[in-house]
Amino acid sequence: MTVVSFADVAVDFGDTTLLRNVGFTVAAGERWGVVGRNGAGKTTLFRLITGDLAPTRGTVVRPAALRIALLDQLRHFGQAVTVWDAAAAGYREAMVLERDLAQQADRMAELGDRVDQTDLERYGRDQERFAHLGGYEFHSRVDAVLQGLGFNPAEAKTRPIETLSGGERGRVGLAAPLAAPADLLLLDEPTNHLDLDTIRWLTEYLGTLGETVIVISHDRAFLDDTVDHVLHVANATATPYRGGYSAFVTQRVERELSQQRAYDKQRTVIAKEEEYIRRHIAGQNSAQAKGRRTRLNRLPRLSPPAGEAGAMSLRLQIGERGGDQVVVAEHMGVRVADRALLTEVSVAARRGDIVALIGPNGVGKTTLLATLLGERAPAEGSARLGASITPAWYRQDLAGVPVDESIFDVIHELRPQWNRGQVQGHLGAFGFSGDEVQRSTTTLSGGEQARVALAMITLARANLLVLDEPTNHLDVESIEVLEDAIEEYEGTVLLVSHDRAFLRELATRVWSLEDGTLIDYQGPFVEWEQVQDERRRADSARAAATAEQQREANRKAKRPARTESRRKADGRDAARKRGALEADVAALENRIADLETQLTAPSLYDGSGKGAADAAALGRELAETQARLDAAMSTWSELADES
Amino acid sequence: MATNGKRFRAAAEKVERNRTYSVDEAVDLVKATAFAKFDETVDASVRLGVDPRHADQVVRGTVVLPHGTGKKVRVLVLAQGDKVKEAEAAGADFFGVEYIQKIKDGWLDFDVLVATPDLMGQLGALGRVLGPRGLMPNPKAGTVTMDVTRAVQEIKAGKIEFRVDKTGNVHAPIGRVSFSPEHLQENLQAFLDTIMKAKPSAAKGTYLRSATISSTMGPGIRLDTAAYR
């Protein structure tokens, strides 16, 4: 079944064409990833799908009853008061109906026998609608999603929205569309502000979900684990690719290469033809040359593969080399108000390290950075920067970018000696060209602000870079440029990120914040991931073993009852056998007595052959009977011992 | 991939896949194609031209099969006062208000739950347990009523509840292979008639798209539904 289909769609804003010739079809159950530069039109595609925006040309077809759940980049909670209400936003109608049904039920309880048919019919109708809205299932679904996103469902029912931190608000915003009843799930940057464990849960959850999913993301590892189709938005159009993110990268390169080859080939042919025309147009072969010229004029020209406009070019340089010990903490403690975030942190970063600082949201990563850089005093112990270390901090909230100033002024203030051309040239490397440099920083999108922050940081020529979630607002191409720049950087980098592909590419060392302390893993992020996977597997194996032991204990606990009944049954059996044996013994003893009596008869010893033969037969039977008696006696005593 | 056993394949050979059968032919065939060692249930499945995602196109109802389903149905009646005695007299398997607590503790050994309207307030909290299992009493299904005697007797006599699933199909048992062909035919007829009467006004196009009967282990036999179009 087709969930949504675009046919030759174009979107114009005034004179600007944002998208054109967009055509793709999403079938039920498929998972699509949408990738492309900031401002390329990805969110516009979502607005076209939801029907918020009508295409200027072309058609967008979707079934009339299609239920869409949307996670946009801005998290709204409407009138929800508690965390649980906000997560259950998709079930608002069911929640209202649930309350109404409870009131109707109370009224029926009051009326007792006097309940009339109208009341019952209304109750039945509402109950039907309640079931249809998923009323009986939504509590467990919302609880499961909240649990997965790291909230306690019971606590969430009473916790007000206002008490949430920034990261937590992001997660609650994600809970609502994930739990909502929908046929199509549209997620715009779902992994922003999520920690590694939550991203892993989200990947698994989307895998188990039956709904169709379209996700805009710049997280390459997440896309690779989640999607089976990629829609690449670039150069004012969108191109669909089959396969995950890695397959998309390969296919795109191949497509561009074949486009380039076809273009080069055509250019060679055209040049050859033009040469022929030039040489023969006025000679003997003039007619042929004219014919070729006509054909050449009619030939549709191929265009070269379009390069990406506004691509960033980044180079990170150091001013001076700096000491070998870059950051040193000894028995350091970090505390916020009365809460101890970290204790006994003893760690040192060496020159050239690229340290990944990871841990769940709210564990204190930013506070730790502020303490290490000397912006906060440690609660205990000490923290210091090494000799000749100049740090530069890229903040998660982009607080370093001045408010309400033109981009040009921002750079000019940092380099007052630069002339206009130099400032323009520097900003051009970050994708800001022409009049764009006069835009105010308050009008910039998240991605553009991030690029300004990076443009500022490159001027610092620092030998310690502290990058707090640098990939949050950047598109994939910019992330790759940043990756290359960090790789070539000669200084030290402290990196806070939840982008696994980014960390796998760069981190040479991992500082993991766990259980109120810092664990220093002296190896690349890839190895740390393997260790974590092994640990997780060991934990689940241990949990499975414990569960199995528990089950075995339960079985054992039940077993005595069965053993008791079996013992009784065995006892009854043995008694029955003993009874039978006793009867046999009595019979055998009687027979022995009888045989002995017969053997004393004088007729057997009258000297005749018959008497001797009879005596011998009786003797044999006596011996056999005696043997049987002995065997029976022995079995009887065994049975008696067992019971 | 799962494959069919040789006995199923032998039974399936008796059925022409592309043919539709009249009710009497189909009933004879379902009896002939049942091969299990137990008394198989005969099920009817009907594909309807409705979109169950729309609340006004949900097909749901009950039908008292003239010859019952051949299955013993365990009925729990939640009632208090005189209604408990009525339930007992009518033949309910379990009755009394104390079963609310038992259900809360995880007990669910019943097939149909009948409740008097005055207890629905206490049952609301059990919706999450009973609802997904289709056990929540509902006035439309006749399981929320003051007339406990009639409800229990009808259920015991072979009243079945049906409801369109999310793909637009309705399934219901209409008897056992051991039933006489006449009894099975009459039960099937009663079921199809009720399905036709339950047609929602919002349904568009062909309502009864196809109907099939089968025994528990046997192959499906398509019915000729021309008479219902």
C-alpha cells in the first residue's frame, strides 16, 4: 500500500525555487531517511507530506485517512501539565473519553436498576469509540516509550513539565509522536540531544514498530541502523536511493561519476564536431559540415554533476605547540548546588589526544568541562590546564555567538586588522557569500549559527579545542568537513558528542562518566563500543542465568509436593508388593512343609526304583522351592528397608 | 518456511481453489476435508468492503446460532444482590462481585464477562486488562445488562460476538465438524444474515466481498456469495 507519493512536485517561494521535479513513492512499512544540507528543503518536504504546504506544481498523494505523527525540531507540549500527559498527547481524545466513560459508569452505579436504554446505548457507543481510539492499549504504550527514553512512568504522571531540563524536554517531545497512534511517523532530527543509550533504544524501538517512518537526520550511524531508503535533498531537488545510508553514499558517488563521464564524453564529441565544421564549412564538404552543424544545434546538452552550493571549508590551526600535559585533574570533585555530580576524578589529557567525553544526559559533562577549563572551582581536589595551553570552547547552546550583530561584524571584531575582503574570504569558507555576511546572527538557523561559531573558533588558533555537541546542528557534509579538520588538527580535542559515526572516526580515547565518576578508557571509541557490547551481552547472559536459576528454584519449590505424592504412591506400591510377597512366602513355606512331610513317607524308601525316583523329584522341588523362598524373603526385606 | 502436512495436502486436493461453492456443498466439503483426530471447529471468515479505521464503518454485533457452537463457554457474571442468585440460576459458571479483585490479581479463566451497569464504575480500572483481550463487557454486545438471566442463557445457547478486524475481515465459529450438515448450514445462514444486517450506512462499494468456511485444520472453502450482493 502506498503511504505517500510525490509526482513532479515543485515548491516556489516568490522568485526562488526551493524544490523542483521531486518524485518518489513511500510504501507501507518502509523506513526513509532524508538527508541534505541545512536549508535544502527537508522540513518543507515534511510540510508537503502533512498537507501544511501545498506544492506550487505537481501532486502529493496520500490516503485520506492517513494518521500522521510528527516530531518537529521545536518541541511543543500544548496544554499538557505533566510529563505523562505530554507523552500521551496523541491520545488526547481517548483520555477525554476515558474520563467521560468513568463519569457515565459512576452515574450508572448511582442509578442502579433505573438505568435506561438511552444511557446504556450512549455508554456502548462511547466504549466502542474508546476501543477504536486505542484506549485500552495507550497506557501501556506510553509507559513503554517513557521507560525507553529514561523516564519513570509512575513519576512522570505527577512531574510537571516545567521541571524538565533542556535534554529531558527533547526526550519528552520525542515520546509523544513515538507513542501516538499513527500510520506514518515523521521525525525531524530525533537524535538531537539524545545520549548514546537512548539512541540505541530508539533504533531498536523503530525496528520493532510496524508503522512507516520518514526521518530527517544528520546522524549517519543512526541512519545506517534504521533506514532502508534514502532521499537526498540537494540542488533544489530530491533524489531517492534504495538501501541504507552507506549504500546511498556509494550509489551517489557512482551516479555522479557516471554523470561526469557522460558529460566529458559529450564534450569531446562536441569539440570534435565543431572542429570538423570549422575546417569544412567553406570547403568541398560544406554541405556535410552544415548538416553536422544542424545536428549539433539540435543535440540536447548534458550538464555536469551539480556541486553542492555553500559547502564549508575548515582548517583548524594552532598558535603555539603547548605543553605535553594539556589538562590535569587530581582527586577532583564536581558539585552543582547540593548535588555531587562527580567524585575522585583523576585524569590527564596528553597533547594530540582526541578525547570523547560521553555519558547520559544530565550527568554533568558540560559542568565537568567548565571545571577543567577553570570556569568553575572544583568542589574538591584540583584541576588545571598545562603550560602554554590556550583553550577554545564551542558551546552546545552556541552561546559564544554574539546576539544581534551582523556575521561580518562578529568576525571583524575578532580580527580588527582585516580588511573587508579578508573577512568576506574567511566567511566564504564557511558558506556565507555576498550579502549574506550582513545578516544578523538572530536571524540565522541552528546550522548557520553553528557555522559562525566554527568560523570564530578557527580564528582563536587555540591548541585545546573543547567541542560540546558540535554536530547537533550541522548537516552531513559539514560534519564530514569538521571531521577532516579535526583529523588534521595538531592540538588536543575534548569532544562531547552522541554522534557515533563522528566519534568512531575521531576519538582516540574515551572518558566515560558512569556512576558519579570518570572512567578513562585508553583506546579508540570503536574499541570502547566493543567492550560495552561485550559487557551488555555478559549482563544479559547473567540476567538470563539468574532468571533461569530463579525458574529452577521455583521448579524445586514446586517439586516437593510432587515428590511427596510420588513417595506416597511408591509407598503404596511397595506395600502392595510386600503384601503379595508375604502371601507367596506363606504359600512357599506351606509347600516346603508339605514336601518335607512327603519326604518322610516310608513308601519312598522301600528300596524300589519308583520310590527312589519320587524321592529325588521331591528333593529337587524342595530345593527349588527353598530357593524361591529365599529370593522372596530377600526381596521382601529390600522393600521393607526402602519403606 | 512452513509447509503443509500430507494430510492437509490430501484434504486440499478435494477443494477446487478457483471455485466458489453453494452453502450446502461447502458444508459437505468442510466435513469431508476435516482430518484431525479431535472434533474440529468450523469457522466462517468474511471479507467486508469496509474501512475499519473509520469509527462509523466498524462492523460489530452478536448472533445467537440456532444450534450453538458446540463449545462450552465459561461465563462470569459480575453482579451483586439478587442478580447473583439470578446468574447462578441461569447457569453462569462464576458469579459475584468478589471476582473483580480476582481479575485484578490476574485471574482470567472465563470466556465471556457479563456485568450489571451498576458495577461498570469498578470495572473501568480493569479496561487495560480486559479490553485488549476482548473481554470488556459492552451494552452493544448485550454483556452490560440488568437482565442477567437472558444474557447468560443466550451465551450458553450459542450466542457469539463478532467484530471486524483491522484488515476488514470478520471471523466466527459456526459449529463443529460433528454437527449435522443441516445444523451447520442453519448456523452459517444465521451468521451471514446478521453480518448483512450489520452493514454500516457509511460502507461504500461491495459490502460482502467474499466468504470462506474451514475446519480447524482443514483447507478454506470459498462460498458463492452472489445471493448476498
